[in-house]
Amino acid sequence: MESPSPSPNTTTSTAVSSPSSGGSSNTVTTTTTATAPSRYENQKRRDWNTFCQYLRNHRPPLSLGLCSGAHVLEFLHYLDQFGKTKVHNHPCPFFGLPNPPAPCPCPLRQAWGSLDALIGRLRAAYEENGGRPETNPFGARAVRIYLRDVRDFQAKARGVSYEKKRKRPKPKLITPAPT
């Protein structure tokens, strides 16, 4: 009967003691299973590689050390051409309508939520690849302001509010006094 072969992510090592150590032979088997990277880790790696490729293709090419918040904003504008979210402009008759009744020529852009998640992943990847938190261009003030402006404009253009909801205070329970 054949023994099952280990999975591709499994490492098995066997140690055998020598006969000179008392004549007995002991076998110890240890199995270590390497887990596959999570979906988040895979996406973060892809995003990081895309940003590094953008820096290499930049004219003139940029090193990561010279990258600033302004370069991150250029990257976000570059990504807009691949967006899938319809964002109505001010003169559009459907500006502010959550469900427009007809098509319009307004551009497709990256959704705010996608950009926000992307910046979060790139911010983490920057530090994992040796960048210092205080020089992280993805955490620059200009980038935070840009994301806030995109969120607010897209909310107005689509007629959706991103206002934070207030938590209602818990009702106080009134217990009757014992008589």
C-alpha cells in the first residue's frame, strides 16, 4: 500500500539516530505546513508591484526614496482611467441622482472605497519593504485630503451620504422601587 504524498506546501524531514549510539534506531518525523498567503496579502503584493512598475515607467524614472505624496496622487489619477464607477459631473442632468434613468457621457472613475483600500494596502506594503513610517508617502496629508475630497464628491454626484451615523444612547431602564 502506498503512503499518501505530502501536499505541495508541506515539508517533511526525517532524522535517524546512528547505530553507534546504543544500537537502537529511532525515527523522528516532523511535518511543517506552509500556509498560502491570504487574499489580502496577495492583493497587497500585486498593488505594491503595480506601484513600483509605475515608478519605473515614470518619466524620469523615480526611486522609492524620492517618491512623495504628489507622486502617489499622480498614480491615483493614472488609475482613474481603469475605473468602473460612473461619476456624474456638475452640468450632468443626473448629478445627485442615485439611480440615473438613462446613460450619460460622464467618465468612469475608481470608486472611493477602492482607492481608500488601495492606499491602506500600499501604506502597509511600504513599511514592510523597508520604508520608515514617518516618510511614508501613502500617509501624506495631501493623499488623505484627496481621498476625503473624492469621497465627498462621489457622494454628492451619486446622491449618497457618507455621514457617520451617531450611536443612539441606550435607553435607561427604570426599575420600580420596592414597596
